[in-house]
Amino acid sequence: MLTATVIGMSDSPLRKVDTVFVKVDDPHAVAGWYQETLGWPELFRTSHIVVLQAPEGPPVTLLNPAGGEWSGFNFHAADAVAARHWLLERGVEVGELNQAPDQPVTWFWFRDPLGNRLEVCSY
């Protein structure tokens, strides 16, 4: 059995991929296709997203970022404030904390060394 020790991994607040994002022009219009064709039930929706549950793995969120930056997925952290602080301590470029107005989700973005935008959420 192959095992590897990664320094600092055990204390990482980023424990799993939480959601996969699919960029679409109209999440509400395309959600029906995912439900009818793929058989994925809707978990919930807001004014700008529809969240669907795949049979295995993380949920799939259909969203329209309205021309803004977006990430292909996000990580889950039990505490977004603590995770943001943890990344800042490591010199990572980190965005501001955000709170969804219509759901109990807190999130922020950060960048890897190549400038890729990644996101973290907690709920």
C-alpha cells in the first residue's frame, strides 16, 4: 500500500469538495433538463442558482455569474471565518467573507499560485 505524508494536511480546514458549479445562462430554464434527463432532484433554488443532487458525490449548482469571476467548484469548511484566517496566515490571496441573503451560507474566494480562483463555503 502506498502512503504519503503531506505536511500540514491534517490541520487543513478544507476537508472536501462541497459543490460543483456549472455556468449556464439561465439556471432555472436548464434545471428541468438535469432533472428529467439525468434524474437529479432539485435540492433548492434561489434567484440566481439551482442546486441539484447527483446520485453520488457533491451537489451540482447551476449558476449564472453574470460575467463575473467564478470557480468550477468549492471546498467545504466547518467555519469559513477560521478557514479564511488559516489561508491568510499562509500568505494566500483571499477575498472578503460573503453571506448569502437567502440561505445560511458563508463563503469567500482565494487564489492558488497560478491565479486560479477557488472558493470555500460553510453552512
